[in-house]
Amino acid sequence: MPLKYKLALLTTSLILLLFIGYSLLQYNSVTQWMMDSQKDTLQRTAGEISGYFAEQEEPLNSEGLDESKRFMERFVQNDQLFRLLDSSGQVVLVLSNNLPADWIPVLVADKESITELLHGQDRLLVVRAPIDTAAFKGSMELVTNLENIDAMKNRLRSLMLTFGALGVIVSMAGGYIVARSLLKPLNRMASAMNVIKQTGVSGRIGYRNNGDEISRLSSLFNEMMDELERSFNRQRQFIEDASHEFRTPIAIIEGHLKLLNRWGKNDPAVQEESIAAAIEEIVRLRKLSDQLLDLSEETQYPNQTDSEPIDPERIAIELIRNYRMLYPQFTIEAKLTKGLHINVDGHHLHQLLIILLDNAIRYSAKNHYVKISILDVGEHVQLSVEDKGIGIDKKDIPFVFDRFFRVDKGRGRNEGGSGLGLSIAKRLTEKYGGEIRVESNVGLGTKVTLVFPLL
């Protein structure tokens, strides 16, 4: 069942239940009020009749009975009956106005009572009361037919049923209109989603921001689609870049193998050259695959609490010694603070510093200078690697952590690396609650800083 019909049905059911409850309460209240009013009227009349006999001083005789009859006639209304009984239960006086006396059994009352009787389809209300005065000793019966009250109750019930049926019809129509109006934006959203499903992630939902839940939902959906489109574009760019990085070494290996197959089988020089080139490209492929695994979302780095505190100075001194041996032409300056400890796995800190040092040396072909610093800055430790190389343009700095991004797109692979180092560095640093910063000027050099909480 469509949601608009469900809402309309729910609205109608709720209104119907409220109407039925209100109608029943109103019907019972009105009918009870009419009955109570009729009882009060009969009891007051009986009280006035008792008062009349109490005022009489002489015993009731035939002349007094005629006078009493004339007095009682003004109390007997349409569809009412008055009957006077002596102490033995004999009928002394009967006054009837369209109500037969044989409908009501004769009973002598020793105390005042009010009861309801049924005669066929007629309901009768009977008040019986004793009379004990100097003028008369006996009892009286005052009866009224409740036909008018029953007719009013039936009419009231018919009106309630009629208006109830009309109310149900109106509430159903109103509920359907309201539900359709409320669901119209959702239908537009569903249509827009279907278009997006068919045309791609670039589609968006058009909406008017009026502050309600549906407009907020539309806004959240558009924001989600923006993020999804950015993620999709990044993924597509990553696949393209990764394919490009793998295609080149594979093509080189393929070319050398074909060369060997054609005429290098018996040429030791060609064999040596091709095997060396193939090994070099295989090493490059292995390094690239390792870096991609490091960047994989499934790779789980230890939390800060899983690592033993280490002194970064020890790792820095070891790396500086190795790099001075590997690159004797470089001046590697060190400014290291002793006794600092950070909660980073030693292997990962070693990997971080290698990434930064490799980049500094790779892009410092002319000015052979690298500086590594470890400083105590308040509640943090700063590890910096600074060079005086080619530098990075300001507009490129926000993208240097993207996978496969290279500052110089035309730079050769041997000189420019794979473009994954800083992506790995950023991911590793953030896993330990740290931060990585890049400061650079074209032609002046670059400074990359790692900031970790100080223990």
C-alpha cells in the first residue's frame, strides 16, 4: 500500500476514534442529564403534593377530594399519571393525561422511591411516596412516560451517526490531501534518486530550504552525494594513476623479455642488460605494491596505547649516520633534543623519517643540504626535515598528500618517485594522533613537520 494511503487511513482512523469517543461521552452526558432533570421534576412535584396534604387540617372527604382533584390537575402534564391510594391500597383518586392507569401496578409505598418500568416499548418513570398527615394517610404514585426523552435520544443518536459518517468522509479526503502534500517532496526525491541511479553521481535533488525535516533530508542527501562524487573521483583517479604506475615497469620487463627472446639468447651483454633492467623494475613493482598495501583501508596500524614510548632522537641519529654514508655529497645537519618520548611504534617512525629524508634528497639535486630537527614545543614534539630544493608551489601544497600526486607532472619516474610517500606519512601520523604540516616556497626549499603528543 502506498504511504499516502497509509497516512490517510491512519489519520482517518485517529479522527474516527476521537469522534466516537467524544460522541459517546457527549451522548451519555446529555441523556443522563435529561433523565436526572426528569427525576428532579417528578420529585419536586411529589414534594409539592405532600406539602399540600400536610397543610390540610380536616380529614379528606368527598368535598375535599374534589378540591384536591382540582389542585392535582395542574401538576399532571401530558403523558403523566397521578394516583392516590389509601392505607389499604385502594385507589382513592386517579388523574391521567394520555397515560393508561393499568400500565402501572398499584403499590403502597412506605418510603419515597423512584423506579423505571417497561410497558411494551414504553419506558415509565414512577415516583412513589407515603402521605401521613391529619387530612390523609396513604400513598401516592406519580408516573411519566419517557417517550419524549427516548425520541430525543434517538434523534441525537441519528444526528451523531450522520455527522460521524460525514466526518469520516471529510477526514479521509483531508487526510489524503494532506498526505499527498507532505509526500510530494519525497516523491521528488525518489524521482531524483532514480535519475541519479541511471545517469551517475553528478545529479542532485532540487529543494526549497524551509527548515522542515524533508528539506534537511534533501540537504543531507545532496551533501552525501557530493562526498560520494568526490570519493568516486578520487577512486577513479587512484585507479588511473595506479594503472599508469604499474603499466610502465610491466612494459619495460615485457620489452626486455621480447628482446631476449628474439636475439639476446646467445648474447651475454644483452642478457645481462635485460636481466638487470627486469630486476630493477621488479624491485620497483614490489616497492609500489608494498606502498599500496600500506595505504589500503584494511591495513590496521596499532593504536597509541599499543606502542611502547620511544625516544625519536635514537632513530634520527641512526638514520643520519646511514644517509651520510649513502649520500656523502649532502650536508645533513641535525638539531636534536634529548630525552623526549612519544608513543609511536619504532618501525613506523623509522618509515616516516625515511619518507621525508628520501623526498628531501630527491628534490635537492642542486643544493645538497638537508636539516633534521627534533624539538620540544609545549605538550608536543616536532620532528622536521628541511631541504633547500626546488620547493612546491602554494597552490599544490593542499594536494601533496593525495595518492600518486606529483608536483612536477613531467618529472621522470626515477627522479620523481611514485607519489605515495606523503600519503603514507599522513596516514601513519594521524593513526598515532599526530599531525603533518608542509611549508614550502618555489626555488627556496621545503619543510615537512611531524607533530606528536609529548609523553
